[in-house]
Amino acid sequence: MLLCLSGRFCWCSGNVRPLPGRSQVELQERLGVEGATMIGLLQRMEHCGLVQRKPDQVDKRMVRVYSSEQGRAKVCDSPFDR
């Protein structure tokens, strides 16, 4: 799964870990990427077991993103953590 540990995965993982439950849109805005880019990145990260996406309990249209146990073990530091 080395592909899953590329720079952009680390950057995204580093933003998911300290702020669990952020929406895809919040992460997209924080990282400064387009919606399609964010969705593709999260899909690949979910496939690699690094994150979990869950529907918001109140607004089912919104998807919240959480680090998985595997993702927390492999996460790289984000420049935003400094």
C-alpha cells in the first residue's frame, strides 16, 4: 500500500486526524482543492483503509470523514499541526 502513503495522502490524513468528523467540503476548503479532487482522494484513502466516511446524523446529504485505526497509525504530520 505504498501508493496510499504519498504526499497528498499524508497531507490530507494530517488534516483529518486532529479534526475528526469534518465534512468533505470543510476538508476541501482547508486543503484548497476542488470538490472532485477531494472526493477522489478520500475514495482512494478509504479503499486503502486510512479513513472512514459516514453520513451526518442530522443532514444525510453531508458526509463526515474520520481517520480509521490504520489511518491513525500511518498518519503523517500536517503542516497545519505546527
